[in-house]
Amino acid sequence: MSNTGRLTTHVLDTALGKPAQGMRIDLFTIDGETRRLLRSVETNSDGRVDGPMLEGEAFDTGFYELLFHAGAYLRATDAKLPDPAFLDLIPLRFGIADRSAHYHVPLLLSPFSYSTYRGS
């Protein structure tokens, strides 16, 4: 089986209507109750990560989690937030079933809501 799949993400700040620059994102692999950090990155000026989060031999079937550090990002934009903020860390757990597919997992964010989907 060919292993040409990859995992990508991006973040859009829907309250400001622009990409979320400078947000930390952690990627974990999940095995039962065990969560192992694979990498930490920061979004660029386009709200994207410079390259795939996961690809090549490391891209395998299983469960993963993207942890978006939304609270730190929102505080850096001077968003008016309560204390504590409604959203701080946003974990998105998902499964990868096809090693040859592109899994794009974006986050649309505002101080009081978020949404995600499997993109292309």
C-alpha cells in the first residue's frame, strides 16, 4: 500500500476575519489511554503550519489529537475575554483510516465558539 498521505491544518480567526497567526498547535498520537506528543508548531501569517503536521512513514492509521492553544492566541490579539476565558485549550481527536489520503483538519475560532471539519 502506498503511503503518500499527510495531515495538515490551519486556523482562521472568524471574529477578526483573518488567519490566526502565532497559535501553538501540539500533535499527539493516542494509544488507548496513552497520549504521546509528536510535535509542536506555530501557525504562520496565513494561519497555516509550514508543511504537513504528519507525513511519510510517520503517517499511520490510528487516533490522533490536535491541541490548539486558543486562549494564549486570543489573549495575544487583545480579545475581550472573561477570566477564566471560555476557550483555552481545544483538543480535536480524530482517526486516520487511510494512509494514502490527505487529512486536513482546520479550526475556525472566535472567543466563544469554534468549529472544525475534514477538509481537502
